[in-house]
Amino acid sequence: MSVTKRLLSLDVFRGLTIAFMILVNCPGDWDNTYGLLLHADWHGCTPTDLVFPFFLFIVGIAITYSLSKKKAEGVDKRKIYRKILIRTLWIVGIGLFLNGAFKFNLATWRIPGVLTRIGLVYGICAAIYMMTNIRSLFWITIGCLLAYWGLMTLIPVPGQGYPSLEMGKDIGAWLDRLLMDGHLWSHAKTWDPEGLLSTLPALGTCFAGILAGTWMRIKMDENAKWAAIFAVGFILVVVGQLWGEVFPINKKMWTSSYVLYHSGLALLTLGTVWWLVDVKGYKGWTKPFVWFGMNPLFIYILHSMITKIMFAIKISGSPAYSWIHENLFLSWLSPHNASLAFALMHVGINLLVAWILYKKKIFVKV
């Protein structure tokens, strides 16, 4: 396979991730949601906890496809860095807007968030990718994970006197309160799952994607490449679980063990999709996911805005979100199935828009 050929499997992997993201983000009733569609309360990892890191892993792969040729050809790096900065600011800016949409209160406006993290991680990782070689990037990745482990387990939390990995008592939560008190996740208030310090290991997730993307671009025997992808993915999962015995796998703190674990699973997932789609040519099932995967940022924004609008609009005194769930689904389905059907409705609405954009060849990028 040519190293310059676009990976259909990457678009499919991205689309699968987006579809699952909408499914887990839009249940009709959080109290009646199947366990696999919920985040782990604290330590541990459910399939839902893989959505965000899979996104960052994909961002890393995409960096290699968008910047490797320019890097090899010696294109003026100042122009590249300018584009990286502009894209970073756009993503962060959109994230901040979505955080405050329909409730623009400067006193409580959340600063961290999903798009804020994606923007920061993209900008830092893309810039470092342009400055270094792959060997250096590998050691930088290891350094990020080990440094975070040390910070979280060895540094006493000020005012507490000892390191902690308890909810809201870790040094990352302390730093977020120090710098962004009042502007954190509204469900916690004293800590944030996309906090400042945990951005460090999140860089490791994106770097893992860059390393994977570089490997995917190498021209070599497809059987050997597939075997290597699965071998490395399996090793990362095992090592992540072993590290998790002393530094628990935890999405909300984005622990280093979690990075290895989800990076391994991302490799195994990508390897499976790549083998089926790009190598074996089984493409008939991929179309809906390609539609999602070709407009990921727009679909993320769309699904967020649809949800916010449904909460803002009132029907018979209730948010449209709750009214639709109760009257269109809960009236004839069990609570858990009604919640799932409501989420599937959201997937369908966003899929329809993604299909229209794809058919009209509209691909929204920043």
C-alpha cells in the first residue's frame, strides 16, 4: 500500500468514535442508562471512557498525514507554526463558546473542556512534531507519562500535606482550584476532568497517535504491519493494566496507566478496521461512519448545540429534551430502552446532517 494513500480506515475509525460519542452523550435519562454507556465513577474504565482518548489518538495520526510531507520538503516552518496556532485558537475558542452557550456568565464560565483540551493538545503536539524526530518523540512521550506519575504520587498537595489520588484531592485538582476557581466543571466545582495538569499525559495520548500514524505510513508487507500493530497494542494494554495496580487507570485524572491502556485499545481497534477496510476491502458497512468521519468538528459542535437548544426550549413547562424523551419513548419503552432509543435518535439526526454535507462535498475545517 502506498504511504501517500489516504487511509479510509482512519475516517471510519473517527466516524465510529463520533457515533459512539453522541450515543453516550445524549441519553434520555442518566439514571436509567446502561452501564457500558456511562463513565466509570472514578478508578476503572468503561467503553465510554475510551471516546475522548480515541479522539486525541486520531488527532495524532492526522498530524502525521497533514504535516509529514511539509516537514520532509522543508516548507517554511514559520508558516506551518502560524497555521497550527490559528487552528489551535479556533478549536479552543469554539470550545469556550460551547461551554458558555445560552448561559454566558463570566463568573462561572467553564474554561477547561473537551475542545479546549483538543485544541491545546493539537497545538503542542503538532509544534513538537515539527521540531523533533520520531525517536525523540518516543522519549518525550515516556517523559510526559513518568513526569505525571511523579507529580501525582510524590508531590504533597498544598494544604493537605500528602499526595492523593482521591476525587478532588489530587494535586491536579488543587492546581485547577488555584488558577480557575469558579470556572471548573459544574458537576464537580472543585475539580475538572479536563484540568490543566492532566493535559500533560493527554499529550502522551496524541504522541502515541503520531507514533502510530508514522508506523502506518511506512511501506511494508501488510501482514507484518498488521501483526506489529496488534502486538504493540496488546503489550500496551497489558502494561497499562500492570501499571494500573499502582497508578490506577482513571479517565478523570487521565493517569499514565490509562494512556497506555487506551492507546493499546486504540491500536487494536484501528488495526482491525484497517485490516478489514484498507487491506481486505470490506467497505460496504463503512459509509455512515465515513460521513461522520469527514466532518468531525462540525458534527461535534452540531450535537452539542442541538442538546443545548433542546434544554433551552420549553414544552408544557419542561425542557424539550425531557418532554421528547418522556412522550415519544418512555411512554412505550422500558426506562433503559427509552433512554437508549432517545440517544439513538440523536445519532440519527446528526447522521442525516453528516450525509447531506458529504453528498454536497462540504467538509468543514478550521
